[in-house]
Amino acid sequence: MSQSASEEARPALSRESIVCAATVLIEREGLRSFTMRSLGKELGVSAMAVYSHFSSRGEVLAAVLERFMATMDTDPVPGERWDDTLRRTMTSIYREGVAHPEISSIEVEPGSGDEGLASHTDKIIRLHLNQGMPEDVLSWAWAMVDAYLTGFTGNAVAVRKEKAQRERGNASENTEAPEAPFWRSIVDRAYTDEAFAHGVEIIIEGVRGLAAPDPCEWRTPEDAGEGPLLAH
């Protein structure tokens, strides 16, 4: 039986094409609306065709999140100081999270193929260990960084979404925006890019305090990227 023109024009289904389509669908429709059936419709195939490449919705989401994390600026930079590394990597993770809130809100289910996510975490930890940061200091720093990134990014997204909704409501009613209460102006200013940068500096000073009297002269080796990272 000959294929129809649409079938011939349709690209072959692959894990990469599925992940790309899932990313587009989640960002357009939202994470809550994402199902294997809606993904199949987006690709122009049945849900069963998607299942031939992924065993579950959770496995697809893990792959989407892994692909998303690969866009973040977390590679080692030869000779870079640890504090500059924190500024660079934290800012990249924050900006990507704010720009793609639906993707960054994905929570991977245990056993759904999260090896790539573990590799992402391992990559960042080894980056700092290779700089010479002591393991105990890194553990303390990790807790501060993780909590700050999660909390600030989530709140920044919520504040910007709420502000956009207020502006759309005023525009649709063709009225001037009412004067916001004082507390609202404080909250709006609390979750800006500038505020985030200030928080990063506070964390860096906190790491210095935790490491004292260590002078914190930690740097990425000049030959970083030319060979395997140190094993720990």
C-alpha cells in the first residue's frame, strides 16, 4: 500500500523529535495539559507510536528537562575563579528558569529515567571540586545555592505573571491602573534581575565566611576540558 503525501512528508519519529515537540507543547499549553495523547497529536501520530520510544509520560518529561538543562551555562572555564563560576552558572540557571517557567517546573518522578539529571548535578559538583573547593564547604554552599535558586526563581515567575495579569485586566477594561499598595511595590522590586544579582553576592560572602580562614583561592584548572574531571 502506498503512503499518502502527508505520511511521506512527515519526518521519521525519534526520541529527539519527540522531546522537541514535547518542549514546544509544554511551553505553549502548560505542563498540566501535557499528556501522551496530546503529544501524539502534536506530532501527528498516535500515543502508541510515542510509547514505542518512551515508556511513560514521566520519562518524556525527564528527557525534556535534561535537554533544557543542557542549555545552561555550566561548562568549566579554564582559570575561572570559583566566585565568578557561581555568578555565571547561577545567573544562567535563573534566567533560563524565568524564561521557561513551565519547563523548569517539571519534577521528575523516581525511576522515570533521570540519569541525565543526575549527570547535570554531578557535572556542577565536580566543577567546584576541581577548582579546589573543600567538600564540606561545597555541601554548605550547595544548600544555600539550591534553596536560593528554587525560591527566587519560583517567586520571580509568580510575581511577573501576577503583574502581567493585572496589566492585561486594566487594558481590557480600558482603565488606568489603580495605585498599587505600598507592599506590592516592595514585592515587585524584590524579584528583579538586579535583586537576584545582589543575592548571589550575599551567598558568595557567606561561602567565604563558612570557609574562613581558608583564603578561597579556588580556580578551574587551566587545562579544564582537555581531559576527564577528577574522580571523587
